[in-house]
Amino acid sequence: MNKTPFQITRRKLLSTTTAAVTTTLATPSILRAQAVNTLDMSVWLPLQSDVTQNLFYPWAEGIEEVTEGRVKINILPTPKGPPPAHLELLRTGQIDVGFSIHGYSQNEFARAKIGQFSFLGDAYSSSQAFSKVYGQLLRGEEEHTGITLLGLFQHGPGMLMLKDKVIEKPEDFQGLRVRTSGGYISGLMSDLGATNVPMSPTDARQALIDGTIDGVCFPFEGATAFNIIDQITYVSEIQSGYYNSTWFHGMSNAAAARLPAEDLEIVKSYSHEMIPVLAAKAFDYADYIGKEQILASGIPIEPAGQDVINAVKNAAAGYETAWSDEMATAGFEGERALAFTRRLTSGG
């Protein structure tokens, strides 16, 4: 793959973590003689996107390093299905490794909503907070039934990108047809007055061209990853995000069963540590590039006015309260978990 300056400067981080993981999980010498296990990975983001280049390829390289070549990740040239299908593809063993967004299967991931609320901030702090609070304190792994969880992360703060529309006051949301990813942001847009149109991000460009939607909810990286810059004319920005999306990275149980126990433990340990870090850096970098390209195209990025921010806060508060009550019923202190998350994030 093509190396970017960002990837090259990150190699020391990979090497340091590789050394730490291999020291912690000493590998019996007998494993070195075992056959190579190659795991196929389906990636539905464009392979040349900044996130793929700076998250999934380095992760794959790291896996090969920490297992001393016994486990290799083969990133497929085309995805095995659309983004929302990847959870089931993992569960049925049609792919060995993949990732997806919790919002596509929201009813299965109630606890994960903690990372989807408004005003959580940049990808780096929010990914670290989500992995810690959801992954550990809320025992997020329990919700990932039927797969072997490898990592948790978030993209950067989500914006509202529109075609031939603007948002200057709360009333401007009325009647907007907006693509969302499901989950919290779908409800939020509906409450603000927009018509929520859930769809795969890969379908957003054509929907904008056809005029079936007026805009999309994407982080800045999504504008470049899904090639919509020439189809938008305005971006409404809340720096800490209208919303966020939470993601999981996983392995099929069938693939996990093929690996020697020692290698599986190395893969899981390395991934749990590195996926949130690599993802945070990758999305922050991609958001920077995406925003620069939007501005270079002459598209205005307008900070949301206080009236709009207040409208978002009012709508968001109801969802946060409802989620905290839901968590209390499940035996978790949701309100405290959310407050802790906000202390850990840049938007807090």
C-alpha cells in the first residue's frame, strides 16, 4: 500500500506496542513452527481512504508482527456486502474479520448508545473514552453475541452537510430529508424536524445526485471517503459534534476457533489495545483532510448558531435521560457513566 507521512510517523507507536504485547504474552517456541493462519477481512470503506490506510492496514501489519507471521490478515479487494450486513457476515462465518457500526443494529447494542450522543468531541478522546467506559465499565463485550470482539472506536464529530439548503435557525430543519446511520442521530434529526432517511453511507452520493435527500450526517472524513464534496453546498458545524457513531471491529467465532489459543490471545490483546488508538488517530487525520478539501472547494462551513445548539441540547437531553433510565433497569449507573465519558472527552 502507499505510505503516507502519517503512517510513517506512527511506526514507532506500532513497534513499541508490538514489543509490549509480545513481552506480556510470551510465545512458546513450538508455535513458531505452526502453519500460517490467513484471515480474510472485508472492508466496506474505500481501500484508499485515509481511515483504511491509517487504521486497518497498520492493524493488519501489527497482527503479523506480534504473531511472528503466524497470523496474517488478507484485506479483500472488494467488500463481501454492504456495511449493515457485516455483523451477520461475521456471525455466519462468511467473513473472518470485519467491522461495522452499532447504529445499524441499535436494538442489540443498548449500552453502546453512550458513545453516540451529541457534543462528545474529537475522535481521539471519544474513542479512548468509549473503549474504556463502554468496553470495560458497561461490559460492552457482552452485547457482541456471536462474534469475537477485537476493538471498539468512534469516528470524529458528526456534522450536517446539505445540498442547496442552509441551517441558520432551528426552523430550518423542518422538512429536510437527511441521510443518517440509524440509532441516536436518526431520532435526533426527526426531533429537530427533519425527515430521517437511514441508508448506507455508500449510497449517499447517488441519493444526493437523485435528489432523494437534501443532506447527510457525516463527520468531515465522510465527505471525502464517500465522494460527496461535489454534491454538497453547505456544512452546519458543531465542533464537538451533532452526534457520533460507535463502531466495533470483530472476528468470526469460526475464525477464532481456527487459531491456536496462544495466538488468539495475542491477537485479542494487541487489537483491544491498538484499535482505539489507531482509529482515533486515523479519524482525526481524515477529518482534518476532509475539512480542508471542503474549504478548498469553496463550500462554506458555518458554525451552528446558539439557537440551533440549544435546540440540539434540548432534544439530546431527552435521549440521555431515557438511556440512563434504561441502564438503571439493566443494573448500570448510566448517568455516572455518561458524566465520566464527558470528563474524558474534548467535548465534555
